[in-house]
Amino acid sequence: MERETSASQGSSQEKASMAPMASMMQSKDFTMKAMRFHEFGGPEVLSYEDVPRPVPDFGEALVRVKAASLNHIDIWVEKGGYYKPSLPHIPGSDAAGIVEEVKDADSSLVGRKVIVYPTLACFHCKYCIEGNHNLCASYKTLGAQVDGSYAEYVTVPVKNLIGMPANLKFEEAAALPLTFTTAYHMLVDRAKAQPNETVLVLGAGAGVGVAAVQIAALLGAKVIATSSSEEKLRKAQRIGADVMVNYSEEGWTDEIMAATNNKGVDVVIDHIGAATFAKSIKCLAKNGRLVSCGVTSGNEATVNIRELFMAQRSILGSVSGTMKDFMAVTRLAAEGKIKPILDSVHSLRDARKAQERLLSRQSFGKIVLVP
């Protein structure tokens, strides 16, 4: 299965037709367009500029970005809080594109359509050897500590490339990596969700939420989706949610308990943080598991410790996902079992407008940039 979606797969005829791109680069101006920022702040700090085109290092590929999707990590990087990259900086973790050049790596990759695995790891430490790339001591995220995909080109290790499924457009492929890999890791690796369990997905209109609804449904779970918008809840139902709850209304936790005959849910997928954390724990059944991957509403929450241990509930942290997770969701997308949902597509120069839509909380699914 994994070989079917590897970055090196492809017909010799297709490779031959794309190979001249590498040599054509020699005659081009080695600059590119990118959205970057020179000071920390909100979307207003982004600037559409001519910048030097990156040069691949040993074992790296130069990828011509055909589409890049937005994530909340882009906003956090720009604010300069937890992440404080060197300035100026190009954000963007997700990308799909075409390999234009490689350095000391398999030249047959040139011309291939690929998706980028956004977790940058050493691939040889104890954790990486075990397959836990997101625990690597040198763990980084593309676009956070290093320049990312809000650009016409990006350099990444060849090991971080996987072949793009033929049934996906570039915009859909770019919407796949971070959120679907994260949701898969949360549900499969961390929560170990089982068929016939009940999974509560908070913020079902967000990227991780849309992915989690689909993956939980695919696992055979009963899915309860929450959102502050009735329109988003209807859309969540169309992609696999069984019960829809508007969390902007008073008593939304009571609705969740009623939907489970007051037993509670087995798994909570929470990427919101402080605003929902304590209530999420109250919604858990005995032996229930809350998996947290984000803090868009704040870092700190108060927990009733007695309620936690008396019901033997678990709180599990989760960050990104492994290469195995990434390959699994890419394979599921290739088989049509999951589908990236696009909210809107914007030109790269309109990245400010795209980020403002992300912050407005009006989007359902992924917002994508096209250079």
C-alpha cells in the first residue's frame, strides 16, 4: 500500500516530460514571490515580496508550490509567542506541488507531483526509529521554525515527500497533511478509538474538526459534532456526524449527555483549549479519553482532579502525527474514503484576506493559497 503512494512512483513517460524543468531553472532569475513578515503581529504584517529562491541542501528537494493551505499555527508563528522564528520569515506548513530539483538524492523524483509531510525530524534518533517522528528531539514544523509554503518554492527533505494521489487536485492535496495527519494520530494512535464508541469532535468546522469527523466515522464510531453555526453543523452531518450540537447555546453539555443516555462520550477531540477543556472532561464517560492538540482559545484551564480519577478518565496530549499516519491518510484519500473539504481558494498575494477569514471562524474546512 505504501509503495503505491510513494514519491518515486510514476511512468517513465511522465518523468521524461517533466525532467527538463530542472535544467530550465538555470536560465531563470533565482527569485520567487512569497508572503513573509518582518515583525510580529497579525495578518497585517504579511508582505507580498520578491525573495531569494531557496536552494536545496544535501538530501533535499526544491518543490514548486502549486497550493498551500492555512493552519492556526501560521497565526501563532506570526504573533511570535511560542514560536519565534528568525525574521524575516515565510509561514506555511502545508504544501502540494512538483519536484523541480534534488540535491544528492534520487533524480527520478524530478517532475513528480508530491505532498509535503510538514514534520521535520532527524529520522535516525530513538524516537524516529520507533516511528514516533513527532517526538524527535530535533522536531520542527515547516513554516514555524523554518521558512514555509507561503511561496512559489519551498525546500524540504526528500524523506518528507509522498506521491500525490491521482484523484486529488493540488488544492485538495495541500489541505490534507497537517490536519488529517493530526486527527488520525489523535484518534488512532492516542485515543485508540474503537467501533461503536462515541466520539465528540469540538469545533467540527475547523480543519482538524472536519478531518476528525470523517476519520471517526470511518472507524465506525458514533460522532457528535459541535459548532457555533447551524450551517456548519449541517455540513458536518453530510461528512459523517450523527449528532449535532451548537455549543454557543447554554446547556450544550447537557445535550451531549442526553445523546449518550447520560453515560458520556468515550473520546473527545479538543483543539480549542481553555474555553472547552473543563466541560469536555465532564462529558467523558468512565474510562473516557480527552485528546488535546491545540489551544486556540487559551493555554490554561481548571480541572477537577477528583472527577478525573474517580471516573478513571484520561487526558492525552497529541502533536502533529507520524510519517506512518501521514501515509495512512494519503492512502485513505487515494481510496476515496476521506476527502479534504475546501472552504475557499485565494491567490498567494491575498494571504492576508485568507487569514482574516480563518480568524473570523466563518470557514468550514480548509482555506488554500495558490501562487
